Amino acid sequence: MALIVQKFGGSSVADADRIRNCAQRIVASKRAGNQVVVVVSARGDKTDELIELARAITANPPPREMDMLLATGEQESVALMAMAVQELGEPAISLTGYQIGILTDSTFTKARIRKISVERMRTALADGNIVIAAGFQGIDEDFNITTLGRGGSDTTATALAAVLEADVCEIYTDVEGIFTTDPRLVKAARKITRISYDEMLELTSLGGGKMHSRSIEFAKKYRVPLLVRPAYTAGDGTLIAPQLDEHAPVVSSVALVKSEAIVNLRELPDRPGVLAAVFTKMAERKIPIDMVIQDIAENSVASVSFTVPQDDLADALTAAEEAVKSLGAGRVQHGTNVSKVSVVGSGMRTHTGVAAQMFHSLSQAGVNMTMITTSEIKISALVNRDQSQIALNAVHDGFALEKDTATAPSVGYAQRVEESHPRMPRADLERDVVSRLASMEDIVVSDVHLDEQQARVTIRRVQDRPGIAAEVFTAVAEGGVMVDMIVQNVGHDELTDLSFTVPRVDLERCLLLVRELISDWPGATLSYDGEMALLTVMGIGLRSHTGVGERMFRALSDAGVNVQLVNTSEIRFGVVVARTDAAKAHQALLAAFGLQA
Ligand code: ASP
Ligand code: MG
């Protein structure tokens, strides 16, 4: 018998009809032979209404009374839901956070879970009941009612699914699931059946789904499969789960961020501390930086570029000017009207031709890429905004995402197979879940990974036109070389530089391939360094916490480490340093984020 946790958000339980509709689903799941735990939110806009009501009475509602008030929203929902289920002839019991035994600290309105008791829920399930649990709430040591912060029902649902070791946690929403791209932009967009946690995390801030990144990261940690399903139709939704190796498509989806602007700091000194200075200025103004790139310095001058939402450009330029002033060197330039096209897919870890395929599709469509950045499972390119729709279509078509059979890129090879991780032993589970929950909002950086086996290849002065990157990465992919990190900074005078890293063992082979390719490119030069290390700083707080870049580059600069290449994605920063600096850089970063063993 499987155990299913089902979470229904506020709009799914807004009125009696909708509650009855949910109850039917719940009962159907039970009758299909499952044990069911349901987590519900407050009805419709109830929570907002209650907040408004409190404000009408006092400008400063006491937090304890606020939680007493807000928790009633979920209490109302569980009672009504239990009635609706019973009406359909199935036994059900509603439980508040208190009755379940969700113990929290006393930080009213944003309490942290300290302990979850499973006994009462297990007993109720064993007696044949459907358990209807109130989301968003708990109780502190003195029996005060607490709440977990807005949107907290997702937290309750994933936490219960983790401690109960549920087979799946179903999240009912108002979307059909996760799509290969925004169906409003591309007609051929298709709903994805299954996507990995990491792919989903790379997509969330792109509006790829409605779930909170924190809940996805949490589910990933405990390997709780999340099924995002529509509440109002019979659609079977999208499963967010550990990666499936063999049959997983190489690429899952393509995303577009329309309104970005580029800030480029040129002629910066090439020494430790420069990036720290830049990021400090950005953090002071809380500018949400997106794609960050630093290319390899030439003649001791470095160039750093990043993108910001178009609306933040003016602020970002002021901050950049301040940074240049404080460094005593550099020039600030900017570019507007660019969009970011990103391809996300776990298969990039194992297939050499993904970048080549993406660049090829763009070049066939006549689209030039202004900047390129990559992570293990994502490649992003900046394109002119007036070509963004063409670019999106070209890439969606190029990977044949409209078909539901996995299509591999037309170039390159599949290599390396992922190993799978076992589930955690039961005895450690609850303690671990709870300690993880307690620090859930604090964890900005979750891991710093070091790969000392890297080599860097840089091709300078290539023409800044469609097709060049495609040629380079096609040659490399067909030679069976796995590229780890790609960096292309904004070009100047119709020329640009392209840097990437490959495993050291593949360097010789890669150089042969590239040398042959560029031999008839006038002016292009090749340089490389076989002794490099790649540091990857991972975490879902990178985007929401503008200070992460600052802290990270400050730590590296304090340790005297010169950064050679930088790139970013939604959930990681990649930094390339000399191999001789690797150990101290790794140490400095672990210390900066409190991650020492
Ligand atoms: N009712 C709470 C809120 O609106 C919790 C939730 O919906 O998840 O934030
Ligand atoms: Mg709500």
C-alpha cells in the first residue's frame, strides 16, 4: 500500500464546490488502495483578509495574536474538507498543527519546525482514516499557536511527506504541469512527464513552475517525489523526482527571460579583490544580478559582465561606476534590449553535444549570442530582444522538444552514467528532517564543490557572428570531449573571446581539434592552461541574496586567490582558479559559508 501526501492550495478549496471536488480526488486515491494524508491551506484569500482585518484594528498586531488569528484559516479548511470526505463515505479526521504534534520555536509569523510527531497520523491511517492536516501551522513549547510564514503549507506538505516517507507528495495547482517552454510563446510546447529536482530548480525563478524553490530543494534532499498536478482537470501533471538515467531526454526545457540588460566593466585590474569590490557595490543597492561572467584576463586587464533586469539598469550602472572609482581603474559600458535563452537538461552531464546543438540551432536561425554561460545542466545565451522569439522557437525545434520521445542532439556522444544515492536510514530521518527544516530559510549556500582536474582553453579574437560557437563546440563534441564550463563575454569591435574548461585528461585532444578548426580563422589565437581547478558554489539562495557574490569574492580575495573565470546559473556560481590556489580557495569558501566539516 502506498502512502500519498496531497496538498491543496487556497484557490483549490475556495468554496464548497471546490472542496467537494478535492474530496472526490482524495477519496479516489484512497479507494485506489492508498493511505492518504491531505494538507490544506486557508480558503481563497482568507489569509490576506485576516491580515487586513487585524490591521483595521491595530497598526501593529501582536505577532502571537496574529498567529492565533491566521491559523484559523487552515483550521476552517481542514474541518470542511473532513466533512466533505465523510460525505463521500470515507472516514476522515482533521488535525490542526497542534494535534499532529508539529512543534516549532516561538518566532511567531515565521516559526521554524523543531519536531514532528508521526504517531497520531500513523495510528489514524492504520485505522483506515484519511488524515486531513492543517498546513502552515504548529505549536511552540508553551502551547502557543505559531505559523510558518506565507506559503507555509508547501513546507508542511513536503515535511510531512519526508517524515512519513511518502511514496509521493502531490501538489495541486492551477497549472497543468511543467512545460518544455511557455506554451503561450511556443505552440508546440509540451507538458513534461518527469523532470529532475535540479532541472526544476534551474527553472523555478524563470517562472517554470509555481513551487517554492525551498520546498523543491527539501524534497530533493529526502528524495520525496513531487507530483505537480492541476486541481481542476484530470491532467496527470509533472513528476519532479530523482533523475532517470537511460530514458531521460538530454534536454527537458527551454526558458526565456525577456527583459535583461548588460553591464560590462572593462579594463579592470587583474588581481584579487576586484570582483569583491564590484559585488559589494551591487549588494549595497540590492541589485538582483543574474548572469555573471568574467573572462580570462589579457595583458593584465580583466573584463566582467553581468545582466540585471532592465528596470534595475540605472541603479546597476551607478553602482558599477562607484566600483570602478573605488578600484581606480576600469570603464563601464552597457547594453539594453537583450533576452536570455536557457536550455535545461540533466542529459548535459552525460552527453557531449548539447551546447553544440543549441548554438547550431541559434546560428541556423541567424541569431547571434552576446554572452554565454553554463552550469552542469544549463546553458544560457544572451540574444537581441527582437530575436528572442525566433531564438526560443529555434532551440525548442532544434531539440525536438515537441516530441515526447527522447531525442539526442545530432552531434556528440553520450558518456558517463550517474550513480544513484540510497535513501537515508529511517532512524536518522526525523532528526535530520527537523534540523534541516530549522535552518531551511538560512541556508543560502548548501555546498562548495572542488574539481581539481580541469584545463582551460581560450580562443581569442574570433568573429562575433552566428555560427562561430557552434563550430567550436561541434568540433569538440564530435571529438568526444566533455566541456564543463563555457564563458563568452560581450565582444568588442566585432570580435569576441571564447573560453571553456575540459577535463585535464582531454586537453591534448581538445587542443588538436580546436587548432585544426581555427587554423584558417584570420587573427584568432589559442591559449590554454592545463593546471586549473573549478570551484562550484551551490545553493538556491544565490539569486535572492544579493550578498552571496560579495561574500564569496571577498573570501577569495582575503585568501589571496585570483579568480580567472566566473560564470553563473540559477543555483550555482562557477569559479576557475589556478590549481595551486585550489585548496586555499576551497577552504576560504567553505569557511565563508559556514560549511566546514
Ligand atoms: N494560508 C497561508 C498563506 O496564504 C499558507 C499557504 O497558503 O501556504 O500564506
Ligand atoms: Mg494561501
